[in-house]
Amino acid sequence: MSTIARATARTIEVFHHGRRVAAHTRRYGGPRHGTDPDHMPSAHRRYAEWSPERFIRQARDIGPQTKALILAILARRPHPEQGFRTCIGILRLFRGLTADRAEAVSQRAVEVGVLSYDSVTSILRHRLDRPSAPPTADGEPLLHANIRGSRYFH
């Protein structure tokens, strides 16, 4: 066996090929686990600096509807961290937009309950954030031999 863990009353140690690679103070109360940033891959260390407050602040700078969208995304997940990548993607989508358009897209997403990056992208692509024009009637009724008229139903 190449990796071994040793637990004492005060520490947890991990050995790999007989060499100690990690040592942590043992926790008995409070949080059950923790991550030492030095033990994380370098690509993951930057994620450790993210927080819900960071995304909420960035969204608030765009407007209240965008803030509501980000809050809804974070609240929907069992752990807010699971929504971080979605928040980053959506905020990145909004970079090239006016605040009014980003707000309209955010409002639409919250109204219909679509809280994913792909759904917000679809709202943008299909311009679903814009109010649709009411259907216009031509004014002239259709006259055709196959139209039964009101007398048919009496």
C-alpha cells in the first residue's frame, strides 16, 4: 500500500511511500472537514477566493434584477459554491450588454424560473427578454366555404 493515514488524538497524518505529505489538527467539533489551500491544485486555488458576496456585489453593480437572479441561483443549490461557475458565466455574458438589457434578461430568467447558464444564453439568443408585440387582427373575417359560422353550433 503506497498511501497510509495515521490518526492520533490530536492530528491526522497522511503518508505516501513512507513520506509524510500532510498533517492536520484533528477536529472534534464544528466543521467536519476543511481544505488547506496549499494542498489544492493551483487551478483550484483561485476558486477558494470566490464567495457569494463577490457575485452578489458584481450583480448589484448591474442592477436589482441581476442581483435577484444571482441570489436565486445561489439559493437553489444545496451549497452556494455549486452555483459559482453558473454565476461567473452569466456575469461574463452580461459584460457586453447594456445594464438595461442585462436587467431585462435577468428579470425574464427569474420570472420563468430558469436559473442556468444555458437558459440565460437562450433568452439572450432568442431575444426573449424583449416584450412581444400583441397579436394584430387583420380586421377582415375569413370567408371560406369550409368555415361553418355561428349557426353550426346551435
